Amino acid sequence: MSETVKIATLSGDAKFDAYVARPAGTPRAAILVIQEIFGVNAGIRRKCDKLAEDGYLAVAPDLFWRLEPGVELDPDVEPEFQRALDLMGKFDQDQGIRDIEATIHHIRREEGVAKVGCVGYCLGGRLAYMTAARTDVNASVGYYGVGIDGLLNEKHAIAHPLMLHIPTEDGFVDKDTQKAMHEGLDDHPKVTLHDYEGLDHGFATEFGKRRSEEAANLADGRTADFFRENLG
């Protein structure tokens, strides 16, 4: 069962939409799904639906709502891809983390689910790292997060498990950035990094040209095991 719900901001002065997919029975835990630069589109909703099939309450907040509510873009359509890049450039990531924190509070307070994880893709992969460092989320996963080398000064604040999936031929994350991530995080007791040789950005998308079936299934299997271990 899926629906759109309203979530109050931390300040309580506004509300934003979130797509919610519910499991058939009592949720084993909740997982917040953090969008790519393409909004809460069909691929992100499918991620939520699959998590619900696995017994989780899955929630995908519309993080672009302050710029334009309800953005849904297709990365395989060039004008929409360019529009997504423009939105990313205007997006306030610090404010986005506060909206993610508001979503975590909503899940615990309104849904009554205490254990909350998050999984993010692209921009969402970066935000998943930031969520691990800046909130009390119970477990986090980031797929092909961008610019994480610039956030390594926050790694001391990561108190709960974090897993990062890194394609080695990511067009948005160069080799120097990947090297810095490994040097900065390999010895962190809460962080696990997985490399995917020869893969590019977006390999685990649900739909479209970017998907690599074998690598996506491998990464998603690791993510499922990670959440089972850390969320239940």
C-alpha cells in the first residue's frame, strides 16, 4: 500500500510531501529513501515499493519542495537531465538534511517506528553520508555519492553504521576523490566501502539506460544484508 503524506518541517511552519510505501504487516523498521537529482520519480517510488515488499516502512521525502514541489525527471531525456543539474545547483543541502531529520522525527512520532535507516542515490548518496554524520539515524547507505571527499571532516560524528557503494568509473566522482574516500574512511569502525570495478554513476537505478543488472543486484543484496543486520 502506498500513499502521499505531509511532513512538518523542524520549525513547524510548513509541510512537505513524502511518498510512503507500507508493508503488509507490522514494519520490521523504517527506511528513508533519499532521491537523486531527478526528484521522487518512478525509480525512487519503486525503491520504496521493493523495501515495503521486504517488510520495511519506506518513506521518500520531496527534498526539492522549496524549489519546486513534485519534481519528477527522467535522466535519459537530455533536457530533463539538464534541468535536474540546474535544480541540484540551487538546492540547499544543509536545509535538505534538516528536512531529512524532520522525516526521521515524523517516522518515529507519527508512524511509531523507532528504528530508522536511510538509503540515498547520487545526490542522495551524499545526503546519506551527511545524514549519518548529522542525525541519529540508525543505519545509512549511499550509492555513488558525490563530493564526499569534501565532507571527511565530519566523519568523527558518524556514530551508527554507514555503507557506501562506489563505482570505479563514476563520471561524477574521479579517481582522486575515490582515493580520498578510502584513505579517509577505510579505518573508520562504522563505515564500509564497496568498489564496483568498471561501473559508472547510476548503475543501481531501477529504470533506464544507466542500470547494470548484475552490479545492481550485488549492491542491493549487500544493502539488504546491511539493513537486516542493523535495523532488524
